[in-house]
Amino acid sequence: MEQLRNAAKKVHQSRFFPLLVFGLLGLIALSGLILNNTLILSVDTLFHFNRFYDTAEQIKNGTYNYFQMNYGFSQTGRIVNALYGPAIAYLGGLILYLSYNWIVFEIAISMFAMLVAAFSMYWLCRVNNVKRDYAIIIGGLYMTGSSVFGWVSTQQFTGFGAAFVPFFFIGVTLMLRRLKIPVIGISVGMAILMQTHILSSLIAFSAAVPMIIVSLILTKNKWQMIRDGIITSVLTLALTINVWGVMLSIFKNNYLIPTFPNLEMQFNTVSFEAYSLQTIAKPMELLIFLYVTYYIITRWKRLDYVFRTIGSVAVFFFVLSTNALPWERLQFDFPKLTTLIQFPKRFVVIPFVLFFLLLGMILSTDKNALTLKPLHYPSRVFTMVLLFFVYALNMETNFQSMNVGISQTVAMKQSIEAQLPVNHAFSYDKKFNRTYKQDFESHNKTYLIQDIIKTTPDYLPSNVAVNEANYYQVHPYRNNHIQLIKHNFKIKGGYTKKVNKDGSMTITWRNHHSKTTRYRVTVVKYAATKLVLNGKKVKPVNISKVGAITVNAKPGKNVLKVSYRTGLGMDVIFLVTVVSWMGVICYVIIKRFKNKKSNQ
């Protein structure tokens, strides 16, 4: 018995103990997918599957193109990854490339997201003096919490961004404590977020602003902080120039279709309605938020400025994410909010990070927190049991949420007649004489991409300026389906698309008429897209409201080469990005080596 106790103690004290705990929690969370050998198809699944499939095929075939989607999204040559988390798109593509099928991939990418969330939260807690055991518990709560689990259960990429948000706040909270900016920490944290999810980085930065202001007011070395702030900003811009530089170039020279305007923002907030309590912020999570808020209010004078500042930001963003604000009125006065923010629930990622961090800080410093204080019984065991109870209830709600999606895909595997559980999605299984079971389980990942298509129009080019006022008049979803997907099957023989080694794409088809005929080709054109038809450059080019091109095809075989001109400016952008990251990595390695040598 004593040997067993010593072995358990040794495992507990091991550096790998947090990984063991987080790995087990992840397997429990994903057990529904694993045991049923299935995946979940939700509102954004197909959009992100196409993104990752494109980069996986680039890696597999060595046909790299940072801009054109030559494999995903029906091989339309549209731009998505360059505008939407380019670094994580290639990382996801690598995971997909190494996965046997789509089921394995969804389990693997979900486990990756949860482990990142757990370790980033654990690290944030440890930096802020949270005791190790409590830091592990908080990391476990965060990785299975609603903000991160939104990726696992519904593939909402805000959940993937939430997994990386704590990394950014490691540097920010260190700044708040030391009243000195950790240049590398904040720069790298923000850069990782921007390379993953732009909106999450903007929300995180807005939450950091009050902490920056407090630090600047309290520090005695104001000019040094201002100087370090400038250096941090410049370094962050250098590390992410491939994101914002590309965005500026593309948005400047094209009319792009934005995300759809959410005209009912008030229904996508933290509230006491069933949808919110199951997916946005579960009851036990709300109790943690309210408990920490109560703790802050009742002990305000006894708390230090670090706790007050973090708590104030957490409370502010919690209110911002709820239906306590008149979102219906705000979207009427500021229509841009319907496309820029879309869902106010996105703000709740900040309360999840900061309230969970504060809970860890409370438990580490107040022995009477979450205890039976009225009974004079401040037991640590009782606190652990209570936290485990919170985790168990959260996981039960997670299972209920996942079971809906699992039952839908299990039904799809059993019957080809099963209804697709995704809006604006169309099935082409019968056309290719395949089943959903083959789509999910086959080693050939192309099956799913070809057979189930969602007509998401985000970032497609247009011949008109599309905004929240005319979005539904343009009909992006319908036109995308008709012109860029369905149209491929309308012409006799269809379009044959081949990706070339230089990253360009060649499209061939036959004009069965005896004279030159106008053909709408199922590929899109941006300002920098280069088109060569039968050896001759096509200019000018007519594009539709969703960017589909129309060309004059000669009788017989026609060959259209589609490429994207980058130019010297883009080469400089990518060079700066690579050199900046290499410089930071080398600096960190050298610094750690010197510190290790000096401590010997």
C-alpha cells in the first residue's frame, strides 16, 4: 500500500501529470465520437473542412498556393485561408494529411484544440501564482468549457480561437504585475492569435487595453513602457504582416462578400434561455462567473490592483456578451455590427479566461473560498469535490449537446436518404454513386468534399459592393450554388480541373457548338487573378455578383489557366514574416541557454 501511495505521489509530482490529466479529460469529452466511430456535421464544419482539405492536398502534392483554393470549395480558386487564420489552416491541413479519414481528423483536431486550451490556461494560472493542483483543475474546466467546446460540438472557429486566448493574457497579466511590458510574450501571444482567428485577437486586444492603461498609470518608468509598447507593436506587426498585409491588399482591390448580417443579434447572447444555457454559458459556468463577481464586489477594498483590474475587465465583457445590452437597438443604430460582430456571444471568451483565472487565484489565496465556512470547515477536499461536481455537470451538458450531432451523422451513415443537418448544404452522393458512410470513413478524403457541399459565400469577389444593406438582395448563398457548384454539372462533359506544380490551376472543357460561345466557368476572379485562355491572356473579364467569370470559348477543346499574381510586394511580406519568426525563435533559444548556463 505504501509503495502504491509513493508511486501515485511520484506521478502527481511529475512534469507530465498535467498532460496525463488533460489527455484523459479530452478522451472522456470525445468518447461519443470515438465509441460511435463518427463525426459531427454542424453549421461551420464543411467550411473549415474545405479549408483544411485544401492545405492537406497542397502538402500531399507539393502544389502550394497561399491564395487560391485549388482543392477545396469545389476548386473555384477563391481566397479563404489567406484571410482566415493562414497558419492554423496549414497546421490543420497537416493533421488532416496524417489522419486516416475525416472521423479521425475531427477527433484529432478537437483533441488538439482542447489540449492547447488546457495548457494555455494552466500556464496563465501558474504565471499568476495559482497553485499547481488548482491550475490543473482550472485548465480542465477551461478545455471543456463552453467557449472552447463550441469547436468540438459545432465546429465554430471562435472556439478554436478561444483555445489560444490565454497565451496572449500570459504576457498581459505579467505586464500588469511587473508594470513592465514583456515584449516577446505579448508580441508572440498576439501573433499566434492573429494567425489563428482575427476576431478573437481583436476581442482579446480590446480586453487588454484597460490593463495597459492601468499599468502605464502605475509604473514609475512610463517612458520605458511607452518605448517597449512601440517595440511590441512593431514586432507584432512584423510577425503578422502576412495576415494584415494580405488583407489590406485584397480588400483594397476587390469587392468581397462579407459574412452574413445577423439581424437578430439579441438572440445570440448569454441569457437564461435553453440554447444559451446549453452552448454559450452553461449553468455551472454562470455560477462561477457570478461567484467571482460577488467576491470582487464584497472584497473590493481588500483586493490588490491586479485582481481589481482583471475582475473589472471580466465583468465588463460578461455584460457585453449578454442580452442586458439593447443589441436590437444597437444593430439598428450601427448596422455594421451585424457583419463585424454578428454574434455578441463571442465576447464571452474573455469572461471565461479571466473569471476562471480569478477563481484559481481566489482558491490559492483564500482558504475559506468554496468551503463550508459557516460550519468552520474550510476543507481543501470539499473544494476539490465541489469543483469535480462542476466539471461533471458541465460534461453532462456537453454530452447532451454532442449527442444531437452524433445521432444525426449516425443516421446519415445508415441511410443515404437521411437529411443533411446543415443549412445551405447540398448532397451529391447519388451523382457520384457513393454513400455518406464512405464519405466519413474512406481514406479518400475527396469523397466528403465532393459529395456534401455548403454554399458559404464568405470572401468571394463581387462586381458590386456588398454590405449589410444589400446582402440579401445579392443572394450570395443561392448564386454561389447556382453559378459555382451546380453549373459544373450543367454543361455537357463538365469542367475538368487540374492543379499544376506551380500552384496554378488548369480548367478544360469542350464547346460542342460550331462557333465561339460564351461560357460561365466555375472559377472566380480577384483583381490579382491571372487568366490565360487557349494561350492568350483574358482581359477584361466579366464577373458575376459572386465572382464567376464568363469567357468566349472557341469550338472544341478549351484550356483556361488560372493563377494568382503576387508580385514583389507579397514576396517582401512573406520574407518579413519568416525572418521575424526565425529571429524571435533564435532569441528565445539563446536567452534560455544563457539563463540555464548562468544558473549552473
